[in-house]
Amino acid sequence: MAADKDTAELTAFEEHLDIHGSRAESWPEEARRRFEPLIAGNARARELLAEARALEDLLDRAPLPSPDRMRTLSDQIVSVAVAERHDQSAPAPVIDLAARRQARNIARPAFWRVASALAASLLVGIYLGASPPIASAIEAIAGAVGVQTETENTDLAVIYDPAADEEEYL
């Protein structure tokens, strides 16, 4: 666990050096208090600090480019870019990602409508398949009222007439 903490602290220290440099006097006070014990107790932290100092010293000794040289360089870059632009006979293919995303979003509702209709028909099929057949329900009703259902060719029909008296069925 301590090794993980040390690794995390070294990573944080390295990122801190990339941002603030190796001069501790330019660091925020909180960072100085945080990283001083790490520098004192960890050889890798001292090595990272020495590398950062060496890089900063090298950059400090490097000559600054003259403004004329910078202007010449920027003119060369612009001229190369303009020449490449004129050399292209056909424009580069451009993919309109916003239009693709919009087309994909338009197609989604139709997909969900079809999928939900198929799912609903599946559920209705499962329900009807699991429920008893309607003929057995009619036979149960016929048996309850005393109609014989044992013959094979008997077609049973139940007709509901709201005007009829319930006593006629019994």
C-alpha cells in the first residue's frame, strides 16, 4: 500500500515539475510543504528534480531566435501551406458528422416502433399459448348447465342474450 502511495506521489511530483518547474521558490507554498519530505526521502524524486533543473538550465542557455528569423520561418510555413492547397485537385472528403448523427436519430423511432410491435405480438402469443383453449371453457360451461359434451361431433355454442332470463339457462 505504501508503494502505491509513493508511486502516486512521484507521479504528482512529476506533473508538478512539468507545470511549475524545478525552482522551489516559484512553487505554491502548499506544494513546497507537500513535496519537501518526498524530495528528502526518495531518490527517484531527487533524480526527477535534477533532470528538471538540467533541462531548465539548458533552455536558459539556449539563444533566442531573432525576430527576422522567426518572420522568415513563418513566411516559409505559410507559403508551403498555400502551395499544398493549390496542388490539391479535388477537395478532401468531408464527412458531416452532425448530419450522420441526425439521420441515425431519425431512424431510431421507427426501429423502436417495429421492435415494440414484435414484442407485443410475442407476449400475446405466449399468453394465448399458456391459457386453456376456448373449447375447453365452453365445454366446462356446457357441463355446468347440463348439456352433454361426450359426443365427438357436438358443436357447442354459447349465445348471450341480455334480454333472456337467467333462469332459462338453468
